[in-house]
Amino acid sequence: MGAEKNTAWRIGAFWRRYDIALLGGAIFAFILLITILASVVAPYDPMARNIRNLFATPSAENPFGTDQLGRDVLSRVIHGGRPILSASFTAVFSALAVGTTVGVAGGYVGGWLDTALMRLMDVMLSFPSILLAILIVATLGVGLLNVTVAIGFAMVPVFARLARSIVITLVYEEYVAAARSLGASDLHIIWKHILPNMMPPIIVQASAMLAVAIGTASALNFIGLGVEPGTPDWGMMVAEGQRLIFDAPHVPVFPGLVITITVLSVNYMGDGLRDHLDPKLRRQGI
Amino acid sequence: MISYLLKRLIWLPIVLWAVSSLTFLALRIVPGNPIQTVQNQVMDKSQLAQVEAVWGLNRPITEQYANFLSKLVRGDLGLAMSSGVPIRRMIFERMPPTIELAIVSLVISTGIGVLSGVASVTIRNRAIDYSVRTASILGLSLPLFWVGIMLIILFSVKLRWTPTSGRIGAGVDYDVITNFMFYDLIATGNWQAFGSYLRHLVLPSVTIGLTSAGFVARLTRSAMLEVMNSDYIRTARAKGLYERSVIWKHAMRNAMLPIITLQGLQFGAILGGAVITERVFSYPGMGAWLLDGILERDYSVVQGGIIFVALAYVLMNLLVDILYHVIDPRLRNPSF
Amino acid sequence: MFRRRTFSATLIVILLLFSLGTATAEDPQYGGTLVFGAESMGDSFDIGFWHGFGGVHVIDTIGEGLVRADFENGGALPGLAESWEISDDGLVYTFHIREGMTFHDGEPVTAAAIVRSMKRPINPDDPSYIEGMYMYGNQGTGNWESLEAVDDHTVVLTLMQPNATQLLVFSRPDGIIISPKALDEYGTEVGLNMSAAGPYKIERFVPGQEAVLAANEDYWAGRPYIDQIVIRAFPDEAAILAALEAGEIDMTLYAPFTSVPRLQNSDTIRVEVGAPLVNLFAGANVAMAPLDNVLIRRAINYALDRDVLIEAGLNGFAERPASLIGPLDLGFDESGREISVYDPERARELIAESGMETPIPLEVAYENNRFWPQLAELIAADLEAVGFDVTLDRLDTGSFWGKVGDGQTQLSINQRSTFVPDPHGKAILMARAGAEGSQTQHQALEVADEIDSLITAGISTAVEAERAAVYKEFQALMLDHLPYIYIGYLTPPIFVNARVQNVETFGTAGGRINLREVWLSE
């Protein structure tokens, strides 16, 4: 009996501590599920045009209305998560991996390597990221992969600088010095002492950058340099619908709402994960 | 400190060289060239070749690059290929509006971001904490063209409080001295124009400010959380210092470091990257100009513009680094 | 013998009153400020360069060339030249310059000043000469034997070859005359300090943002009605609509077409319909399979459901197409309307006849702005319905023209609006000289030479009946071989505030706004 009560109490405490994070996780899981099962769930073919039924307002047949080509907005919203989510996640995680490596290498090794890497990051950063992305897509052509490359490339220095700034404060912490004096190898120190301490801020940054990635993807579509034409994609739908905001607001508003909900849920998850992982915070019980 | 500064300054021309070379190269890789773009339908091949020869586009790329660098070293940015206007003149027209926009946006985002970040940590109320966090993530995730047009619809079309777009009212008379209107209009005592100018600046700077306030609020929140639980704050509390003075003196002092870094980066990002905001608000800044330059493949515009953006960015970062050293003496170490 | 055309001032007024269809019973009023929303504002108004349509609007409002264009009836109207004679062989043009005119900076408009300004693109010694000025290419300078001021008010132009369009190109934006004082004083930066002789003068110019223009009290045809015109850039379509609804702009061509139904019910905004001056079409790259096969090009022609394209793609703002020449152009052949029609059965038959295996892969390229994406998706649907496998190639402006110029597109959708009311402006798309850089790559067309000689014939005679016959033949040949497939003639909505009166809907439809007779009520 006592053990059962204990378990229930633990679950309750866990929920109280991570309520919003769990809720975020549930919503995101739901969105992911819908996205994966899009072709089963969607009531219509997202590409099916009906020029007799343009700009229909939301109704029982088309809960989200129809767009400028008479396509069902709900079906397009359901199908539209896959491209933008896969592009944004891939971009952020690639940038995270590359950027963190660069930052740790620079911050930990120091000296000329640090200087060279950080100046290289400066060069990348001093080129406005949206213009860099535009230039990359203009060169490679529109399409999901190119958009991913463009967004990810521009984010590398953000992670590199963040990682470095954390590393340079950590290398002077007592426990790193202690580990060193005990003869631990550099890789061991990085793996055991630096990375765990670095993860919380990196995770927060990554979930925020996901929002930025989705924003950039939408912006690229707005300029006309996004995914392939016709593809159902939230960013593209919002971008193409912006000019319809006065006349057919349902066309851009629904995909816009879904973007917002997705980003919020991911960020709450990120925050919860951070709180869970951060050894300092865990000690404090906050 | 001085030797550190000098070391950083030595890097300045190298970074600028790298940025301009990469820009040069990138532009040559992008398909299409300025002449094809502008004179699209009727110019025949011989005319095309003639104009290309004028701009040196027919020479080998190495020669074009050497030519570009030698002009750059002499400070000659050339003429815009599409309009024939000297680039330095365009920088004078486009840079000040964007710098003004960047500064006001940063003031807004710092104000909103820090206040809400601090509030979410210090006021021990989950509702406030979560609403601040929600608002800040909303700011991050909403596309700028979306926020911008929403603000226009609400404040300009429905409420008619602010003008929809531009830098100053249509047909308002004023003198241009530095093209920093904030200075020019005060210096000339042109208060009517000054009012119009401020009203036009509100929406675009709020658009950028709101979206980047999200970053600041999150950073403030996490930096505060970390600091609030560190040993010396607990010591300070134990010493019986008032909560408020603990927060502002100690915690903020430490939270300032990442905020300054972030805002330094943001400043650079806004300088060339307020592309969407400038477009939606028809604001005549660098971002909109560079976007047009890229879309029209106007090599000299993009090359010239990017160098100035990079210069401003590097200088801003230098400033940030100096502030760092002033604020946190721990960072004065030889590894820099 | 000389053909002499002299117009008295009263005749011009009568003509204008007739041509401006919306004239109300009210008397025109003087005064007020009109804000025009443009899609861009250039960084200069140097007429040697292209500065987007915002720049063209400013140049058209401040400038004037030797002649002006009559967009409604075709032909030239007097401008700085009050009359002219053309020799029988079509080689010698004698322009009589109106007396007593001044530029905005007060300099007198003399024959010498005009010649100086017109020679700017071919005179490297001129202090305002800029290497790389490309827009002047339209002025035909390469065909000028000599250009001289024989006295203060007579300019004589001698050509090497006759050119029936020579007179009208002087009405182009790049044909406006610039004050010699401005050319001397500002040199290569004259574009930032333009002084011309049109109905408005520049009061202030903020590059990239706006041009503030004031009525020219000394304009030869009389002071225009409106005191001040502000031409301001609004690159974003939703923002331009917001500005229109907030009453910040009085007139624009650049709001989304989709807003028209709602705006038509508004008390404060009126929508007028422009004349069909702009031709929308798909260019077929005849140098590349599968479009090198005329059967395929014909199949595409019959596959396009123009009614749907116009209704769903352009919100009804277009007329059904006929050919490359427009309905207001000299020599327009009505019979093209029977060929540029929707007949999917026929399209399928033609594809079967070609023996090609379906679905036929086909790339459709277009620019990523305005109504092009919408139109392209509808075209793709039509083509897929008859047996094509369409890949949409959405490109930014730079990439689009880069790809077209390199002959890398297959079917590419675009438009042609000519700045003068003359069929040559559209026919020249098919000239041999520009073929390698064109959408159709028509050097590979079996009748390329025949078409080229028709284009040459079209401008080497000044007799209208002969020219009309040449263009009829040209259209028939074009419809037979279909290097271009026609979508429609755009009749663009012109958005105005209800207080704007007497809007000119002809030149305006082709991007040449004419504000000299517009006035504001209330």
C-alpha cells in the first residue's frame, strides 16, 4: 500500500512540477501524429483545386474554408506540417551539432584556434542571416532541402557563440580544474563536466531557435523563395495568404494559428527539459 | 585592455575582407546577372555584351575580383549597376533609417524583455511566469510580416492612431543634414516633422521589438534563475539585504552579460536583416535595399551594402566585448 | 511633299475630354495633394537606367519628350514639339519646338538644349554621361545619322534607315528632355536632381521611399489641377491595401486584384478598369524538346481554359486573347480570338498525333510575385488534364530572367506591356537580334527569318495601311507556329479614392500614368 501511495504521490509531484511542459509535449505529440497520418486524417486531397469554390468561408464541408485555388484549407493544414517541421528541426539540430562542436573546440582549446573559429563565426554572423538564407536559396533554387540548408547554415554561429561563452566560464570552475589536476583527459572533461552543464541553455536556445527557424522558413516563402510551389506547407500558406488578410482571412489565419501552437508546445517542452536536466535547478527543487 | 583592443582592431580589416570576398563569390554563383535582370525582354546579345563589358562582367572572375578589391581598398564602392547611383550616396540614404530603427527596437525589446523576464522570476506566481513565457515565445514564432500587417490593421486602419508605413508623412517638409532624422529634425527645430517621424517609427520598431523581446525575456529569466540560486546571492540574502536590491544589484548585473551579447548580435541582425519589416512598412532601410539588390542581382549594391553592415556589426561586437570586460573582470584572461 | 500635323491647344483639350471617359458633370477643381502608391521607388530618376515602375511614374509625371503618346487611338500627340514633318522617304524629321517654354530650373527649352539632352547617351564628353546607361537603347540612337538644332526652335533628325516607331519612342520615359543646366551642374548625379519640362517638378526626393512633386505653374499646356503629387513606395501588397483603406493613398495600380469585389462596395474607394494594353502569355522555348514540336505547342494552346485562367487567376481582369498584338494596336487581327481558345479534345488529339508518350514532362517557369504563382498553378492543372507532367519552376525575378536569358526555360509565363501604343513594341520580342536571350529562343524556329523580315518591314514604312497588312501577316504566322501561347489581355483594376476624378485609364493600364488632367473633388 505504502509503495503505491508513494508512486501516485511521485506522479502527482512530477505533474505539478512539469504540468505545462507535459501539456506542451502532449500537444506536440498530437500535432506530430496528425502530421504523420496526414493522408489518412485529411478529409480531402490537399492539392485538389476547385475553381468553382474559391475563398469559401469555413463551413461544415470545409471547416477551415477554401483558398485562392479552391483547395480545402483544413486538409492543407493537416498536410502542411511535414515540410516546415522537418526543415526546421533538421536545420536546428544540424546547426546545434556543428555549432556546439565549433564553440566547445574554440572555448576549450583557446588560443589561435579559438580566435580563428570565432572570427569565422563573426564573418558568418555579420552577413545578415535572412539575406544569407535568401542568397543560398536563390543559388540552390527553391525546395525543402535548400531551405533547410539555408536556415541551418545561418544558425551555426549562434550555437557556436553560445557554447563557447559557456565553456569559457566552465573551464575556470573548481571541479574542472580539479578533474584536470586528477589527470582526466580533455575528452573526458568535456564529456563528463562541460557538456552536461552546457545542455540546459543549449536546449532552451534550440527550442527558441526552432521558433526562429519556422519564422525564417515563413519569411523565405514570403519573399517567394521557399518550398516548391503548390506544396501544402504552413509557412507557405501564411506567406501566400498574407495578401488575403483583408479579403479571405481564413486562408492565412488557420495555418498561422497552428504554427503558433506548435512553437509554443515545443518551447514548453524545451523549458521543462531544461529544468529537468539542469543539475543546479534540480538541487534547488525549483 | 588596450592591447586587447588593438588585437581586435587588427582583425577588423580581415573580417571585412572575408565578408566582402564571400559576398563577391556568392553573387557570382547565384544564377542571373544584373543586366539580364533589368533589361530582360528586348536587349539583343550584342547590346547585352556591350553593357556587360562596361561593368566588366565579361572578364575572368579573378580579374573582376582583383579589380573589385583594388577599388575597395581605395574606398571606391562604384555605382549601382541598375540605377547608376554611387553606392556611397545610397549608404547615406539607407543606413541612418535602419540604425534609428535598430536602436529604437532594441530599447523596446530590452525594456519589455528585461521587465517581463524579471517579473516572471521574482513575482512567484505561476500564472505570470507562464503568461510572460507564452508571450515571449509568441513573439519569437510569429512571422514578422504577420505581426507587421496585424499591427497595421489594428492601429492604422481600424484605430487610425499611427500611419501605415514609410519613414515620415507623405509630403512633409524637412531638411536633411545627416539623414539621422532624430538629430536633423531636432537640430532644425522642425517639431511638426518630428512628430510625424516618431509616429512612423512606432509600428516598425514595435514589430521588431516585440519579436526580439521574447529572446531577452527568456535570457533574463534563465540568467536570473541561475543567479538567484547561486551561492553569493544566497549569501547576500543571508546577510539580510533587501530582496529588491539583491535582484537589481547582483542578479541583474550578471544577467546583463548575456543580454548585452544578445542585443549586440540583434543590432547587427537588424541592420541588414530587417528585410521583412522594412518591406511591410515600406521603410527605406538597408534590409529592403539589399533584398532588392539580391533579387535584381545588383552586384555593386549587395557588395557595398554588406560591407557596411559587416563593419557596423564588427564594431558593435567590439563594443560588446569591451562592456563585457568592464562588467565582468573574470573574463580578463589571456585566452582571448 | 510633307505630311503636316498641327494641333491647336483647343483641339487637344477636346481630344483629352473625349479620351477621358470618366469626366463628370462637375467642373474640375484646382488644388489638393494626391498620394500615389507605387510598388517601388527607385534610387534615382536617371533615364539611362530602369528604376522600377515607381521611377517610371515619377519620370512620366515630371518629364516630357518631343512628343507624347496617344494610348487610346495610337500615334503621337504634341509634346515639347508643337508640330513636326517627316520627309517622304521617312528619313528626315523636322520638329518645331514650342516657344516660351522653360525647364523646372528656369532654363529656356531651346532646340540646342533638346539636342544636348537627346545626345547624352551617345556623347561620352557630356559631363553627365555614365558608362553603362542601358535604357537609352530604346531611343534608336544607333540609327541616327545626325541630330541638329538648325535654329532656336527647330530640331532636325536624320535617320540612316526609315523607322516607323522613331517618333513614338520619343514619348517613352527615356525620351524626356533634361535641362542642360542640371546636366552641367549635377553631372552623373543628375538622376537625383532631375529638372525637366513636364507638368510637375520634383520638390523632394527620398530614394527608395517617395518623390514629392509640385505643380509646374509654367507648364506649356497650363498648370495641372493638383497642387502636389506624392509618389510613394509600398512594396507589400497587403500594406498598400491597408494604406488605401486608411485613406493614406489616393491612387494605385498595385493592390491585390482579390480585393476588388469588397472595395467596389466601399464609399471611399472606386475601382476603374484599365484598357487592354498588357499582353499575358506563355513563351515556348522552341529550341528544346518537347516544345520544338509545333504540335505540342498547339496542344498547349488548346489546353488552356482562358475563362478559368482569367476568372480564377486574374479575378476577371483580362480580356480573352488573340495574338501577340493587342486589340488597341495597329493591324490587330480579330481572327486570333478563334485560335487562342480552349479545346482539350483537340489538345489530346494533337498530342496523340505528335506520337509522344504521355505524360510529357514539361517545366513551367514564372516569377514569384503578383498573380503569377496563381496563374501558373492553374495553367499546370490545364496542362496535366491533357497529358503533360508539369513541374512548376517558381523563380525570383533575377533567376527567372537569368534562366530565360540562358535559354534554360521550357514554357515561361510572362507579360509584355509596351511603353508606346505601337505593335512594333510587342512584335520586337520576335526579332532575330534578341532571339538567343528570349523566352522562345526563336532562332530555332523554321520561320525565324520570315518573321524577322516582317518585323523589319513593319517599321520601314510609315504608311499605316501597309504597316497594318504587315502586322496581320505577322500575327497569322505567329498563330500558325505558336512560339508564344496567349493567356489574355490584362485590363488591370485602377484603385482610386472616391475624390479622385477624371482618371486616365489607357496609358495608366500599361504603367504610364498620366496625372495632368486628374483633379480632386471636395
